Amino acid sequence: MNIAIVTGASSGMGREFALQLDSCLGKTDEIWLLSRSRESLEELSLSLKTKSRAVVIDLTDDKALLQFEEVLAIQNPQITVLVNCAGVGTHKLFAKHSRDEIEAMIQLNIVALTRMTMLCLPYMRKGSKLIQISSGAAFVPQEAFAVYAASKAYVYSLSRALERELSGRGITITAVCPGPVNTPFLDKAYENGSGLSPLKKITMAKTSCVVKKAIADSRRGRSVSLCGLPVKVLYLSTQSVQNMIMRFWKP
């Protein structure tokens, strides 16, 4: 059985990935939709043409991940696409964050994403696609977004390293690094958008455009997906030296 997996599928970019993959997947029998929100997942599942499975799961719960690992072992699917989209962020000075807020970002953005990647890679084959949702925030430290930006820098670095490690297996790894995207995430992170700077409002990208380009870049085998001129300029201004090092230096 060939499957695609999308985490954070109940809303925002995760939901959009499920909708767009539904219309462009090739040899895929099912789309597995992962999120904590049963109602939203079931509603999304009913709207898809491809057979889908709503998997209600808290990715930060160790027991839940162990159960998901058991399901994979029993089903033994071939994962054609994995989209690690689940994430959380809070725009606030570091000293004003609660301990729970910081731990939630680290657990979901870093630990859960890493574990999902580890669990799914054994079921991926030549031609499989791994799409990791990072952010333009990964390229530079951000005041009042310190932990979130650092977590996305981790996702970006992990993805680029896995690209090199898995090149021999024919698995494509794409780090999606958008700037601000018009999703419910921003309302939560910025308190209904009240803290968004004028620049971020002007440069905000449409969810559908970011996802469409991410899928296209993954198909082309690109390691980084950038949507919009501002984030492309930011990327080019910060990554030229790093790309040179990755090309010529080996540990």
C-alpha cells in the first residue's frame, strides 16, 4: 500500500497540502491526515477524492507516537510523501514566555518532527518525497521570535543534512522556507495579527501559492523551496557561504 502522510493537517498549510496532494498524487492509495482535531480532520477527509485516513494524534505524546509506530509496522506501507507540517509559535520576548510555551515549541517543532522523520524513513523508497516545513525565520535570529526561529533553523539544518545523507537512496528532501503566510498560525502567534509589522503584512504570501511551489520544488528535487521575492533575497544574502561549505567540505 502506498500512502502520503501530512501532519498538522487540520488547518493552515497542512490542510492545504492535503487538498493539493489530493489532486496531483500519482501511485498513492491513501492520504493519512494527522492532527489533534478530530472534527476538522473528518471534515477534510470527506472533501478528498483520494481515500484518506484521519489519525487523531498528539505528536508530542510519546505513547501516541509508539502506537503510530506500531500501526506502521503492521500496515508496512510505502510512504510516497511525508509532509511534516505541524508546528507552533508565539511572538513574544523570550523572558516573557512561560515555560510551557517554550517547551511546546521545542517539543512540536523539533522533537516531534524529528521522531516522525525517524519513524517514516524506513518506509520510504527511491522516489519518495520528504517535505519539511521550516521558515524564512530559519535564516536569521529574530527578536521576540527567538525560540520559534531557532526551532525552524533546526528543521532547515536537519533537512539539508538529510539531503546529503539520503542522496544514495533517491529520496528527495525539501525544506520549505516561506516568509509570513496567511494562515491561522499567525493569528495565534501574533494575537489575532495585532503584532504583525507593516513589512510582514505587505510581504505575506498566500497559503495556496506556498504549498503549490513546495510540491513543485519537491518534484523537481530541490532542497529548498522559497515562495516570494523577499524571502528569496533573504535566503541568498545569508546562505551563499553555507552552500559553498556544504558542497566542498566533508567531515
